[in-house]
Amino acid sequence: MKMKTKINKIGVLIAIICAVSFASAGDMTVEEVVMMKGPPSSDMDIDFDEFKPVLKITPSDKYLQIEPGKSAEFEINIKNIGSDEIKIEPNMVVPEWFDNVIEAEWVTVSPETAVLKKDEKTTFKISVSIPKDTEQGSYNAEIAFTNRTTPAESGMGVPAGAGRKTYIDTFSLSVEVFIKPSVNIQTTYIDGLIESGTSQNYDIEIENIGSIPIPLSPKFGGCEESFDSYYMYSGMPGEIKEEWVTMSSPANIPAKSKITVKITVSVPKDSKGSYSGRICLDIKDPAFEGSYNMWGQEVNINLQTWITPVEPFTKKFDVPAGAKEIEIEVNNGESVFGYTSFYMRGGGNEVKEPDFNVSLINPNGIEVKPDVKKIKISGTVNLGALDYLPPWEKTGEGIYQDIGIAKSQKYAVKAE
């Protein structure tokens, strides 16, 4: 017996997703490492063992996130792994390739000096204090615990004076200076499905947790125009046109209050496939000033459009003789490179669940409506395992994002 399955609607998928003697603590001086002029020479004998570290520093580096006007403190352990007694004198050095450098007055290392015999070890305390007027950004420097340097930028093979002066027994320090925003934005992305020729509404809720009103002026496009041309390139989804997007928003976010930015995306009838774009909320919060954290107030839009087929999808199949029941399972999830793709959504916005309209047509051409035997709905939530989240977001409600939903239904009908 031959039967034909007819499916009028099926949800569309988006394949998206470190004995000691020492002095008291004190401020440090800083030495700038500069490029020395002079031709390289390849006919000198280099004793490579001379440039091996004589100190074991644990840990060897530290990354801190500090707000202006605040400080942080930590300890490192240093062991003499050389063969001779070593005098340790911490000194801040700044390699010339660093853009934003940590100022010497920001850092205090205690003790100021120490003497370690072979295999002896000690602990150093490092304090970092950021001035209140420090601009947001990433700052770097190295702390050299001896004055030993390599002969060249590469560390080996070229005599001293031919390249960059590189210290050997160093500790790397990185500081991210940030200002915590006075606003909470839920959410900064919109992912969804939209039928060609239709419109979809999205809401972006913004809360002002500060004590003064904060102006805003949402606009289409990125907050930094220099990135716009980079944002779209070959192989990326199509670009959402400005004329597709309308927005409405209050001019201010009152203190201790919430407002909603309403966004409507209307796609043309001939649109097909994936489209992406950005909206800059242009919130006048000091945390978003300059280029450091401008991205924090951008809303990224990723949409999948489709055109509903005029004719339903049909498939013919044979029913073995003696079969008593036919089961058909329809789902909107599929495997893409080993991952299941989901019906995507923007957090905080209503989403339509996938729906199906399935019927069977028997060999006599009579339509038979099957019974729904099983419904399965699954989804995905991000539990905050994203390393790129800013410091203030890692403990906030925003780390949880409901990012998808998939649905399957099983139908059954008697094989008659």
C-alpha cells in the first residue's frame, strides 16, 4: 500500500551559535626599553646558557580588572634556580611595543630588595592602585627582578645593541581599567526568524541603577563607524538595510527606573536567507565613552528570513503488508557539523514555537488526519561560560540567555 505524507508547515532552522634579607616597601622606578641602533653581527659566539632564567617566578603573569580609584593586591613566589647567590631588585620595565603602559607609581613591590642563595625562595607582595582619572583600557608592563637581559629582540643569536633590550627574569602584569556602567541592558542581541514580507517587533529593556537620569539616542549602525566596513564581508550574511528598521525610545532613562527601546524590523517580500545588522543605543554613560567599551551598548541583530512555499512538502512511502499502525515523526532540529541547530530567539522577546500541519493521503486519495502521539520541546540556555563578557556582567542576570527552541511531534494512524 502506498501512502503520501503532506506537511503544510514546518519550523525553519537557523544554523547559527610565581635566609632572605630585605628593606622596607617603596615605590618603583620605571625604565623604558628602547630600540638600539647598530648593525647585527653574525660572527660572534653566543653562550646560550648565559641567558637562561635564574629565577623561577610563580605565577609568571597576572591579569587584573580594576576600576579607577581602586586597588588590588596579590603575591608571587620567587625561587633561585641558578648556581650563585642572587640579589633581587624589582624594576618596572616597559617594552617599546606596549601601547598603554602601567605607570611606575601605580605599582608597589614589597620587599624592595632581597638576597637569595641557591635553591632559596621568598614571597613578594605586589600592590596595584589605579588613579581616579585613569581612562578605561588595557595597560601592560613587566617587572624585572634582575638586570639580566638577552642580547637581542629574538633573545639569541645577535649581539647586544642590535635589537630590543629584553629582560630575562621578568613578571608580566596586565591591568584592565574599567568603569562599571550605571545601566543594565537586556539584551544586546536579537536572533530570530521572520517571514519575508512581514514585520517583527523586538523590545530592548534598559535599567538605570544610578541616581541621575541618563540620556540615550538609539541609531541604526555600529557605535564606531570604522568597524562597519569590517563587520560585513564576503561569506557573511546579507546586511540589514536601515530602511527596514524603525525604533522608538524615550530621550532619557530616569534614575532607578527602566525604559524599553522598541524595534521593528520589516523585511521585503523578496528577502531570502540570513541578514545581520547593528543598532547603537548611544547611552550617555561614562562607562561607554571612548572606543574601549563602545561595543557594550550595541545591539546585534541576526535574522533568518524565509518565504512560505505555495505547495506543501509531500513524500510517498510504502506501508508493509500486515502493518497495523503508521508512525511519523516531524521535527525542526537538524545536525549541522555535529551540532543541533535551534529555532533562535533574542533574549526577552516573544518567539513563535514551530508548528506542523501533517496529513496522510491513502492510496484511494482520501485524506487521513493522524493523531498526535508525542510532543517534544527542547532548548538551550547559556550559563555564562563566555570569556569575553565584561567584568560587571559575570555575576549579573545577563549571563543567562535563552538562545533557542526546537520542537518535534510524533503522529500515528492506523494502517488501513
